[in-house]
Amino acid sequence: MDVYALAGAAPAIRTTAAPPPSMFEKASRTSRQGGTLGRFEETVLPHLDAAYDLARWLSRSDDHAEDIVQTACLRALRFFTTFEGGNARAWLLTIVRNTFYTWLRQHRAGELATPFDEELHSEDPDRAGAGAGDPEAELFRKADSRLLRLALEDLPLVFREAVVLREIEGLSYKEIAAIAGIPIGTVMSRLSRARRLLQQYLLAHGVSGRPGGSS
């Protein structure tokens, strides 16, 4: 089993709101005006839904997510000549993440402070996720999508970010490490810790991971 037992629940906990059509229109219009023509549209614009999804999960606001993605698209267009191929979605999500943290420093600087987590920092990365067994998988299967979304939104930012990039966007540990600028071992540790925090949240809200238990 993967390091984290939400694989089957990922589609259910995507953001419910779709990216506003205006975002597609503005980005497309800007790309034509900037002279990059079809390459930007073909390479980057298909990933706007993932960009909006990440911005929405990080900011926990539809309106802020739209502003963040709009700014990120303009930055992506500006630096598109530096894109050397490869995973365009990961490239765009990196820009969205960086744009979000710029926005966060300007509007919610207090959220940047992450309390020291002794368990997280002392965990052996080689064993991260070793406890993600069937009881945990059963717990996530039993939780409804609304409760899963609430549990995910309740996570501290660094854990929420790791979960969204891995379990919802399906990026590899290596890609997440590159996007967040952290070692792969830290990515694995954050995912492992996030899984346990989600488990605690669901148990506290009446979801049982035991076979035959009530949800």
C-alpha cells in the first residue's frame, strides 16, 4: 500500500468549484497578445484546473484562489521561455505554489509559522508511512467526502500542501520535493504525519476504522 491511504478518496475530495471561465479566457487572451501563440495554450492552459485546485486547497478560499491563479498564469507566461519541457503541470504548480506563498506573506503572515513537531523531525524517512495499513484505509473509505474535505482543510499548511500534491494531483515524491524545495525524506515524513492527523480528525468526528464499525 502507498504511504498514504487516501488514493481511492482523492476524486471525492477535489474542490467542488470549477475554475471560473474568466480565468481561461484572460490567460488565453494574454498569451495571444504576448506572442507565444499556441504553445503556451497547448502546454500550460490544460493544467489550469489543477492550478486552481492547488490554490483553493492552500488558500481555502475560492476568491483568493482565482486571484492567485490569475497572477500565477501571468508569471508562467512571462517565464514561459525558460520552460525546457518535461512535466508542464508540475512546472505550473510550482509557480502557483510560489505565488501563493507570496500572497500569504502579504495577507496571512501568521500562517507561515509552523510549530516544531518533534515526531515529524525525529521520524526515520525510510519508515515513513509504515503504519498505513488496512485499518487506516478502511477509515478513509468510510468517511464521506464532506468530512474528508473538512479534515484536509484542518491540516497545518505544510501537511495539507504535501497531501494535495501527492494524493490529489498525483505527483511523485521527487516532483513534490522539487516544487516545495525540501528533501524527499521530508516529503515522506510530512505525508506520514498528515495521514495520522487525518486519522485523528476522522476518529474524533465519529468515523470508525474497525470492520463493521459505524461511520
